[in-house]
Amino acid sequence: MSYPFQITSPEAYHQAVQKSIQDPEAFWAEIASTFLWKKRWDKVLDWNFTEPKIEWFKGGTLNITENCIDRHLGQSGNKPAIIWESNDPDEHHRVLTYRDLYNKVVQFANVLKNNGVKKGDRVCLYMGMVPELAIATLACARIGAVHSVIFGGFSAQSIADRLQDAQAGFIVTCDGAFRGNKEIPLKSVIDDALVQCKFVQRVIVLTRTRTPISMLKGRDVWWEDEIKKVETMGNPDCPAEEMNAEDPLFILYTSGSTGKPKGVVHTIGGYMVYTTYSFVNVFQYQPGDVHFCTADIGWITGHSYIVYGPLCAGATTLIFEGVPTWPDAGRFWDVVDKFKVNILYTAPTAIRSLMGFGNDPLIGKDLSSLKVLGSVGEPINEEAWHWFNEKIGKKNCPIVDTWWQTETGGIMISNLAGITASKPSFATLPLPGIQPILVDENGKEIEGNDVSGNLCIKFPWPGILRTTYGDHERCRVNYFATYENLYFTGDGCYRDGDGNYRITGRVDDVLNVSGHRIGTAEVENAINMHAGVVESAVVGYPHDIKGQGIYAFVIFENTHDDEKLTKLDIIQTVSRVIGAIAKPDKIQFVTGLPKTRSGKIMRRILRKIAEDELGSLGDTSTLLDPDVVADIISGKL
Ligand code: WTA
């Protein structure tokens, strides 16, 4: 498969940008025409950012799995679609060709149907990084069910919240998952979540760790048994459901600055076009390349650049079950060497952590297959960039620093590998079709170069979120109400003299810990649930490996126990309420928090204290009790 929309020169990039601004509809229609539609659209784009209403390829019908799988069967049926590497280096890897993938997706789509799943139903997927997760994802899409993948690190309470919000009646999970030297008891976590979710009718359980689990009669069934049933039916086909371009494809929960995580909704047609277009152009994928994205499918990066983008492009995508540091810190390089990986897409936090192990883990690893390196999830510091470039890419592989968000569906600002220039710690230039703008606090555009501001996007692109599940108003308020007629990203940004963009981090109360988005309000809420906690305030602070660490200031009322144990208890509560990924790195007990006279916590001051920037605390005289600041500083961890 070759890609008519692949940009192969800097001139072609600039032309595409021009065209995408002058006539966005014609620009995207031409790209969308290269996909398989059951019925062509009537209208390319209908939109306003006030409601917001965004509809791409309106009236068009399709099934994304025909684009991900069926259309490759003719020429590429025997080509590897998925390569799977186990957590255990001694377990045999698996390769699924496009034909195999087709068979398995169709089979599992029938399993879903047999278990009562219908078009439009929400199906929660809580699994480890096994090929069956991709299969289940695609099987949902095949029959028009809406998947909601939940990352394996979230707690029972988080799962219950998400199940309730989406009213998901079906779950696909595993008995357990292997991650490094740990075993994660997925089914047992699901069982705890379901105590609160009686509306769940069916749990389909894949065997992976074969750890003992409870199987509730009438509710829980084994994946393997259900597949057998389909096989005894003579393996019927499963025609791809005809879906509207604007039908939802999935819900993915993500943290914001307030309240519980919200369910970002992506729809089928636009998401498909945008992820494929960005995949091919950013990574400059060439037929036959092996693409290794190290993210978990539980995050947007895995959705877009392990599953949908690569498969729509007929690529070979590698799924790795394990972690970069187990059995040792050379594991990524073993995987690259073993499968002759051409494109490696990972996160700065992983790079920094591996950098810390020095050069020994690289000895004897052949990385010469690598052509393109990618980074995502958080700003990449120059030191990590240079290490990645020199030690991994041997100065021979362009690095794409890709800025985007769960809400944007795909990569928005990035250089195109080997086509447009990279610049360390800069995401560089917008993709064609993306119109970024910087604004000041009042929403006034900041023009020119060598300027900083809040990053917004002024025109829709096909991959933009359409709503937040069950609460459209929340979507409007969160993204479209801060600045009139603009999509607000929540990120601060600098534009250099050449027009390159550098993302400087969130300007709202969202933390980015190891590339994972966590709302400070969410963590505070969890801490406040701990018995004895009166009040808390959470801020981020610079962390060498994680990028940001979580610093919690806590007012605690009785200390019958020693402080150390109480802190461990609080961490335990946060793990229960949200999941291990939200555990505070530092907890400081304080007697008061800096508040304004109206009772609002002055986080700015706490942030400065946590960042050790005591010289720039600013004016504290307007605080209700200015003395509290000195107290907090004296107890700083
Ligand atoms: C941050 C992940 C700097 C940013 C795909 C954004 C980045 C948030 C970069 C979205 C990058 C992502 N450089 N910062 N290349 N990529 N971010 O939704 O703050 O998990 O708003 O999506 O990560 O995180 P999310």
C-alpha cells in the first residue's frame, strides 16, 4: 500500500499547509477519499465552536475495521499486522498476519454478539498488553459497539466511576496481567468494581496469568469457551456494521482541572482519517517498516498509534507486554534488535529512566534497523533528547517530538521525520490542517515570533473530540468557553523566531506525571477521603525521571500514629480511590494552607515552595494568615 497523501519534501509540506488553510474541506476530502467508505459523505464539514458542534464527513457511512483490516487482505493478507512480545523474554513471541487478525476479530465480534452486545452499547476493556486487547477493540468497532479502554493501573473505584458514567453493561478483562516482575490481578479488581455496578451483565475473561479468580455464574464467562462456541457454529462471518461517520468509536477517560475524569468521545470517520494521515506523515512510514509504540493501549497514544493509525495504514505494529527495565534496562533494545524495529515511539520519562542506567544495557544490541525515533506525552528536556539522538539513533534517526492530547485524537504539532527540521525540546511545526494560535489571558491573539502564550486551535481538524460523554456542557465549558471561538488546549507555549512551537506545560491544574495526566483536584479529593485529613492541596514539582512529581500539603487532625505510617496510609487511600499512578511522591503535614480572604487556596505560592523557588513567592500580604507561609517553608521536604 502506498499513501497518496504522504508528504515527501519540505516544499510539499508547505504546499499542504497552504491548501489546508485556504480550502480545508477540499484538503481533507481528498485525503478521506483514499479510504474505504460504504457511502460517500454529503458534506465534508459542519461546525461551530460555540455549542460546540463538529461534524466531519457528514452523511458518509463506513466501518473502520474494513479500513484497518479487510482492505489489506487482498495484497497484504500474509503481512504481519501485529507482532507481540511477551513480558517474559523466554516466552515465544506471536505474529498475527492481517488474515489472522481478520479471523480473530470476526470471531470475537461474534462472541460479543452472542453475549448480547449490540450496536451503540458501551464495552469496557480492562486488560493487559496482549494482542487480544487490540482484537477486542476492533471487534467492538466491527459491530458498532463503543469501547472504553481503562488502563490497568486504575483502581476498582476508578473503574466503577467510569462504568457508571458510560453505563457500560459489558466488560472484557483478563485473569491477570504481567508487568515486569509484578502480576496485576485484573479480574479481582473488576470484581471489586462490580460490587457497585449491578447493571453489568457480562464479563468476558481471557486467560493470561492463570491466577485463581472468582467466576460468577450467569455473569462471568471465559474468553476461550466463548471462542469455542463460535467455532462450533462453523466460524460464521461477521459483516462489518454500516456506521455513520459521526457515530462514536470510543470513549476514553482523561483528567481535567476539576471534577472526575471526563469521557472524551471520538467518532469514527474523522478519527480514522486523522490518525492515519498523521501516522504516515509524522513517522514517514514506509511499507514493510516495523513500528514500535511503547505506550499502553489504555492511553490515547496506544489507541491512535498502536491500533488504529498503523493498522489503517496496513503497517506492522508491535505490542510489548512488559516494561523497559525488566528483566533489565536493556529490554527495549532487545526488542528493537529482535524484531528489527524501524520506528520507535516512546515517552521522555522512559528515556530519562533508561538514561540513568548508563551505556552498559546498550552493549551488544544491534539498533541499526532504527530509522525514526519519536517522543510523546510531556516536554522532552534537551539532555534526554541528545541521549536519545546519540545513543539510540546514533545521530542517524530524525526524532519527532509530537505534541497532542487525548482530545485531539492524533498528533497536532511535530516535525515530519526527515522532511521538516527538528529542534531539541521543540515540537516545531503544526501538521497540515492544524491552525494553532497563541493568546493572552483575555483571549487576544499574540502575533509574531519569539512570543509566549496560551495555546489554542482556531479551526477544527477531523480528529478533534466531539463531546464529553453524557455531558456536552462540560465539553463546552472545558475546551470552548475559555476563549471565544477557539479550542483551548490547557497548555502554555512559546513560539521562536522561526515559528517553531515549544510546549512549556499545562497552565491549568493538571499534572503530567510520567506522561500521565492527573488532575490536582482529583488527588486532593482522594486524600481528603482519608480519615483524619482536614484539608489538602496538591501541586506538581520538577522530578528528574517523572517530569513532574506530586507534592501534597495536608492538614491532618490527629496523630495517634507516627507521621511516616500516616503518610503511607494516605498513599494507600489514594491508590484505592484512583490507582497507584496518582500516589503522592511527597506529603508534608501543615497546620494551615495559604488562603485568600475569600478562602481560595493560593496554589501559586505552594507551587513555588514545592519547586524550591522561594525567591519568587510574590506578594503574600493579601493572605488571610501570612504566617502560614513561613511555617510551610520551614517544614518543606
Ligand atoms: C502534554 C498524550 C510537551 C501536554 C498524547 C498535553 C506534551 C498533555 C507533548 C496531553 C509534547 C503531550 N511536548 N508536552 N510532545 N505531548 N504533552 O491527553 O501538556 O495524555 O496537554 O495525551 O500532555 O496528555 P494526554
